[in-house]
Amino acid sequence: MKVLRYVVLFAGALLFLFPFYYMLIGSLQSEPDTSVAGAFPTGGLTLHNYADINSRVDLIGSLINSGIFTGGVLLGTVVFGVLAGYALARLRFRGRGTLFMLVLLVQVIPFQLLLIPLYVLIVRGYGLADSYLGMILPFAINTTAVFIFRQFFLQLPDDLFAAARLDGAGEVRVLWSVALPLVRPALLTAVLLTFIGPWNEFLWPFLVTKEAGMQPLAVSLANYISTVSARAANPFGAILAGACVLAAPAVGLFIAFQRQFVSTDLGSGVKG
């Protein structure tokens, strides 16, 4: 029975990984081959597709734009998530429960409904078109991260905070010296859950960036597919090469932190 279980799990893993394998193989083929035999080539692999798309899209520059955009979003997520989560978990004020319910309510509002007012506010009101700040601002506060940090802070022992306040520490000092050293598991969880969203985000950066030099990789690849891919020697392979470049950081992050991805115990870092 145990052997059968491993066989089923192995088959499931192969089935899950096959699209990634096919994407990589397709990006290395000199000639497009969409048949079943094309998934198992015996030769003719080349990096020409990567060079071809890089000559038209500037993969390095687009990757840098994606990194700055994603990094700014993660920074805002962590900073504002920690502050809001701590306030909702540890501070006593009127309307705290109602405010938390509003935070949860925001999660059910589709981002697409906010596109027009956000565009008017950020692009026309603030003049932040074709800027990193204009791309980052709508995603700087992540309600999911606020929820994660709030739940983590609620798990911490009350005695830690009471002892710090008895010693005369203010709320900022309590947050910095007591709460933050214990919040690392929640920090990692929030970063891992938030990363994939801005990294693959297309719609908002597409709206606020018109200059090719400011566009993240997801937007650059979409423009390439819709405009110049047909003129490439191997359009199929070039598109898959761009997809591999876009997916590589996310896959690498998953491999590096796979234990944290499968872990669901946010309180694992709290002892005693």
C-alpha cells in the first residue's frame, strides 16, 4: 500500500512538472515542434530564442523593473502589514472589531472595480504615470498580510507585552524590541504569499506605463507577443523563452523556501 502511494504521488508530480518541462524544452528548440515528439527532442537545442527575444524586449531591463516593482510592493506589505496587524491585535481602541471586518471586506472587492478611480487618482491627480511609485502604490497595503500579522500577534503571550510596558516601554519600543524579533515566521509567510502577485501583475503596470523602459517583464512580454513575435525566426520558442525568464524567479523562490510554503503553523517561531 505504501509503495502504491509513492507511485501515485510520483505520477502526480510528473504530471504537475510536465508543463514546466515542456516550456523549457520548447524555449530551447531551434524549430517549433508542437507534436508529442517535440517534447522529447534528441538534438537541435539552442539558446538562440533567448538571444532573439532579448534583442527585442531587453530582458535584463524588464527583469530589473519587475524586481523594483515587486520589491517595493513587498516592502510596503511588510511595513504597513506589521503596523496594522499589531494595532488590530494589541492596541485597545473603539471600533477595532469593525475596522478589522472592513479589512476582511476589502479582500472580496475585485481589483478591477477600482481601476478607473485609481487611474484618475494616481495618474491624473498625482502625475505618477511611468514611475515605479505609480505602479507600487495600489499594492502597498495588502489586506491578506494584515490578517496574517494580526493572527500571529494574537498568538504571542500577553506576559511579554505586559512586562515590557511595566518597564516603561512605549508601543513603538514594544513593537520594535518585543514583537518584531518574534514575527519572522509571519514575515516570511507574508512575503512568500505576496511575491507572486506583483511579479506576474500585468493590468495595472500596463495602464500606468507607456515607456518601454519602465515596463516590467510581464508587460514587455505581452507587448512582444501582440506586436513583433510573428516576425521572429521561431515565435513559439521565443515566447516560451520569455515565459521561462518570467517564471524562473518564482520557481527559484519556491524551491528555496518550499518548507515554508507547505508549513501552516504560523506560531512555530514562538517558544515558551
